[in-house]
Amino acid sequence: MTLTVKSAVQLTSGFSMPLLGFGVYQNYNTKSSVLEAFKAGYRHVDSAQAYKNEGAVGEAIRDSGIPRGELFITTKCVSKTHGYDSTLKGVEESLARFGFEYVDLFLIHDPFSGTERRLDTYRALLDAHKAGKIRTVGVSNYGVKHLDEIKMAGLPMPAVNQIELHPFCQQRPIVEYCRAHSIVVQAYCPIIRGQMSHLAIQAVANKYGRDPAQILIRWSLQKGFVPLPKSATPSRIRSNAAVYDFELGHEDMEQLDALDLGKAGAVSWNPVDAT
């Protein structure tokens, strides 16, 4: 299958999600960066309540002139806000900040709140989905035990799990579980927060005449993940989306696959083992 910047994946919710997303964590020029991303062809933006830039994302969408229905926007609720009532209130607050009638994907940002509050939060998101305020419900940083907890509670499984994913941190047991349960895996930190000096990554980049970030994003796409590269630099925003005119060969994919260090390869908080 030939991938393009318009390629999307069908979610269990019935909606489709663009395979390339634009992350806006720690982006202090969010509005202009999102507008630049739209110019480069992105139609999927990954925000969160904790990023404090939902309003700027909403402004960029209105200024872009792109119809809301052509865009896929994600937000998330962090553990300190977890709980049934507080989550419903947070959904309303996010919608107000974005200036939206619905959000495409709402994720539980992390699993730090414990079983009871995690499940209460998840139920609240399912109810907001039923009310038409959220199109798709998902989770982030969920390990197998957190996903199993949803299953054991008899609740519908999330459509998405967003986790740290790159050649050094491949989270294979979580990915396998997600695949077995039709959960699409989104990859945050796909370009390893710029830590791309490993000789194997450089060698593949030199072979294809591409920059290392493009190699890593392409690796992620070919693995079937939904990478969420972030940048505030216009040239980098554009180059991170220019990954559709080449394909990594089998041996190059294997070379990158061999870099896995398990949890030791993580470059972020990666709280998939939270109790």
C-alpha cells in the first residue's frame, strides 16, 4: 500500500484518523506552528489540557479556513484531573477553549491515578462520547495491565493507545496487545527528541539521502504506527511531512528494529508501569 500525507487509519469508533499527526507539546508558538503544519499537509493535531494550548489550536483552525470536518484534533486529561465528574467538566472546558462542538479523540493522558479513578475517568469519556462531544475515546501511556483493567471491567476497549515509540523504545508487548485488540498505536517522541546520532540511524539516512528525522518517521509509518512529530521550526515541520517519496527496504527496517533497548531506551516519562 502506497502511503501519502492523506493516508488514514479506520478506528473502531467508525471514524478515520490521519496517519501523520502534528504534536504541540511545549510549543510556545502553537498557532503559527499549526498553521505551518496545515500548509505542509498535516490534518491531525495532538494537543492536551496540560499543554495549555487548546485555545491556540482552535484559533489556528479558524484562521486556516480548512473545514473542521477535514481535521482530526486530539486532547487529553492528565491524572490530577481524573474522576467521573471532573472529567466531564474537563471535556466541557476543553471544548470551550478549542471553540469546538466535538473533539475527534480524547485520551486519558496517563495511568497515575489508580484503578478506580482511571475507570471512572474512562466511563466519563464514554458518556461524553455517547453525548456526541467526543468522537473517539482512547488512552495514553497505558501498559498491558491498564488495558486489561478496562477489558475486565466489561467496558469497550479504547480505539487508540498513545505511547512513546521509536527504534530504541519499541514497547513490543504493549504493541502486540493493542494489535490483538484492534487498538491503533500512536507514537510520541518518534524522532527521539532529536537524539538521532546513532550510527545505524545515520547510516540509513545517508543511504537514502534523507535526514534522520525523516527516516524515523518513515520507520514509524511502515511499522503501522501513527507518529506525532513535533517542531516549532517551519522548515522542520515541512521536512517531517516529506516522507512519502521513498520507502525503507526490509533490511533497513530490520537494522532499525535491532536498536530496541526496551524501557531503557525511553527518552520521556513513559509511565506505562504505573500501579
